[in-house]
Amino acid sequence: KLVRLCYKKLSMKRKSLNAQKLNKTLLKNKKILKLYSKLKKVLSKYRNCKSFTVAVSGGPDSLALTGLCKILLSEKKYKVFFALVDHNLRRNSNVEAKQVKNLLKKNSIKLVVLKNKKRINKNIQKNAREIRYDLLSNFCKKEGVKHLLTAHHLDDQVETFFIRLSRGSGVEGLSSMLEKTKLRYNINLLRPFLDINKEELNYIAIKIFKKTFKDPSNTNKKFLRTNIRRLKKNLLRNGIDPIKIAHSIKNIALTKDAINFYVIKSMKKIVKYKKKETVLNLEDFKKEPKEIKFRIINNIVKKRANTYYPPRSYKVVNLINRIEGKKLKKCTLGGCLFEKRNNFLYVSREF
């Protein structure tokens, strides 16, 4: 037993030394060092971000983030969990998850696979996204972790902008993704690579893991994001630079921040949050500009339904029109029940 214990300790020490050597070698690469420094800089901005979960998919972007977080572990300042969601949408999804798990195991990374047990028949990408964040939030809560990292990048940001533009989104939607967003259980969703393009992440993933996995849904033309990617390639061929679009997104985000400042002040005056319902003063609500009305309804729905994504913009606009007319008595939106009584709108969670 003593011999076995000594051998095990020696083996672990050897692995640790080999990992340290590999990390030092990787950080000599300027491209890897650049993104590693970027990751550390983002983490340092958030208090107590010494433990977090990395959302893994097997694609080049998430594997790049995974590889950089593995290097981060060698500093012994961080506690990192790695989790992959098997959406159970394809027949071989469990096989794909095992392939990713085995690849990470070869690199001394323990991956936890979270299996979705709900059936997804409609609005596949939207519902899959919500289920993914629910499973990851539950995992973070279970492990006592307050931060979740994803590898969303500049290309994702531009694609999200075009998707929301095609749906008629306003300033809120067109500002696309933020570096930090709140999820359930007060979990912080952090996106450290929003200004990094996919090519850089792909390079790092291949350099660290030697391979990546492709998601078949990325080429499925029935999904809007797939068609947006094709459109983006055409725009690039015609001299429209995604980086310039990303600058425009940042400018829109600044506008959104200014509007949000006014929305918060307005909501303090005309919205009251109770234990089981939210009460909106319709007399004061009708005096607000359209964009402010839009934001107030979105904020109420997100808070009351405890959801990450607000309802589709056209549905919110339709609701506001009905509120201001005489047609609305009762209706539902985004998992909430709206009921008009005299000069007040009562919003409760739909069960």
C-alpha cells in the first residue's frame, strides 16, 4: 500500500510538472498570451471571481476558452468547473458529448455533461438556449459558483445584431450582447471575448487540443443564424467590415445605457413590486415615450417571469397598443399574465 501511495504521488507530481512545462511553452506563443491576458483582465474586473464554470460545447471558440482556463488553473488561484449541455436534439448527441469529454480527459480536464430531458419541438434554438442556461445556472448553484463563462465572440455579436435587426428590434436588442449579464440565482454570465474574432479562437483551440468538433446545426438552413452567417460572408466580400459593425453595436449600447438611466428613474415612480404581482400605474405610463414604455414592459416581464430573454419586440408593441386602447382586459406574454383594472395593470407569473 505504501509503495502504491508513493507511486501515485510521484505520478501526480510528474503530471503537474509536465503540465507546468506545457503551459510555459503555450504562453510563449504571442497569440495565446494575448487572449490569456485578456481573460485574466476581464476576470479581475469582477469581485470574488476566483471560482467559475466554463460552458463547453466542443466548438473551437469554447475549446479555446477551456484551454486558456486550464492554463489559469496552474496559477492555483482559481477553482474552475467545466460543463457541457447535451440538448438531446440529435440521435447521436450523447456520442458527441462523450467525444468532447474524452478529448478533455486526455488533457487532464474533468468535464461534467448536463443532459436535457425536456422535449423541444418548436422555436428550437430559442428554447434550447433557455434550457442550456437553466441547466448551467442550476449547476453553478449546486457547486456554489457565482460566475459562468461563455466563449461568445465578435462574430457572434455581429450575427446577433443582424438577427435582431431582421426582427425589427429597437435600441435594446440592437445593442446585442453585454460582457456581463445576470442569470437565475444571481449568477453572472461573463463573455470575455466579445471583441475577439472566431479565427483567433480557432487557432488557439487547435494549438492546445489539436482538434475541434463541428455542430451539424451550424449548417442547417432552417435556422436563421445559419442564413445570417451566409449573408455576413457576402457582406465581407463586398467590403463591409464586421469590426465596423461591432463599433456601431458599441455605440448603440452607449445609447441603451443612457435610456436605461431614465427607465430606472421612471420605474421607481410608476411601478410597484409586490410578492405575487407587479402593479403599473397606467395614467403615468401613457405619458412616457414609446421606447421607455417598451423597456418598462420588458423589465417587468423579465423580473416577474424570472427569464433571461425578454419577449419578441413586436409582441411587446402589440401589448402596449392594447393597453392604451380599450381592448385589453386579460392577456399573457412571456410567461406573465396581464390584467387591466381601472387605471392599473397587474402583472403576475403565468402558471
